[in-house]
Amino acid sequence: MKQEYDDNAQYGIGLMIVFMACVIVAAITSAVIIHAVENLAQQTQHTAHDASKESATQMIILNAWVEDWYDDYLFMIEYQSMGKEVDPADVDWILSCEHNGNFYYKSGSLDSWQSGTGSIWEVGKQPSSVSSLESGKRYFFGIDGGTNAQPNGAHCGPNWIESRGITATFMINMPDGGVTTQILQVTDPTIGASVT
């Protein structure tokens, strides 16, 4: 009896190997695409979250004045938030200036005015420190010039920058990352004069 060979089985095994390879390639490609989409979605969420935090919580500087003959400024601010109150001790400020190649700065928080009767108080009320800032309300607060190394100095204070013909930079840093920056220029160093 003569044996016959059937090649159809070889074709079937070959097709099955090709099919399995296509399934594996498709699975790997799908995993890579899903991973890339997840990373993009997470990055977008982080960016949107950071932007909403900064836009939802901010400090607006409405006006500034010369507070004394030496180094103090008085500011009026408006706190804006999406319902979140903040402790003035958590809001930091930096006053800086540059003169003859030297950089001077002083930092503190809204409740750290050394020479004022109250560090921060609500507009229309007696000066006494408040414990939390409420959205939509306006507040006065004062700061001292000088530097962190020489806190009793006059560096970057109203008279100091006016006599040298320079400007100072004032920044308020919110706990959630929002930053407000104001350039201070003093043309009249008398008490109560507006700082532009």
C-alpha cells in the first residue's frame, strides 16, 4: 500500500503561527497606545489642577502707601478664592531691590509686621490681626524694609529707593502656588504718599 502525504496540515500550522504573531503584535501595540493615552490624560489633569489652584486663589494688590519716614510700606489687598480661607501666616511675601550691583531682599508672612499696631486687618475695622483671610474681603497689611540679615535696616524701603532713584519688587506667594508681583516706585517719600 502506497502512503500519501497531505501538505494541508503544514499550511494550517503556518497560518496559525502567523495568526498568533499578529495577535501578540496587536496586544503589544494596544498596551503602548493605552499607556501613552493614560500619561497624556494624567499630565492634562495635573496642568488643569495647577491652573485652577492658581486662578482660584489669588491676592490682588489694590494700593500701597509710604507708612513711615524710614522703611515701612502699607498695602491694601483683596483676597479672592473659590470659598477657601487661608491663614495669613501661610501667605509669604518678598521685598527685593538692586543697587550698584548689590541685591537686597527681605521676606516674611502677612502677619509679621514688626513695627505696626496690627500685622493685617480688615478694611474698615480697627488694626488688629486677623486669623484667616476670607474671599472677597479687603485687608490692610504693612511690611518693613531692610534685609533678612539686617531686619532693622532701610534697604528697599520707601525713602531708600526714592533717594537712589530705583524701584523695588514686591511678591506675594500663596500657599497653593499663586504669585502676585508688584513693582514699587516712590516719587514722594512723605507719610501717606501713594507708591506707584
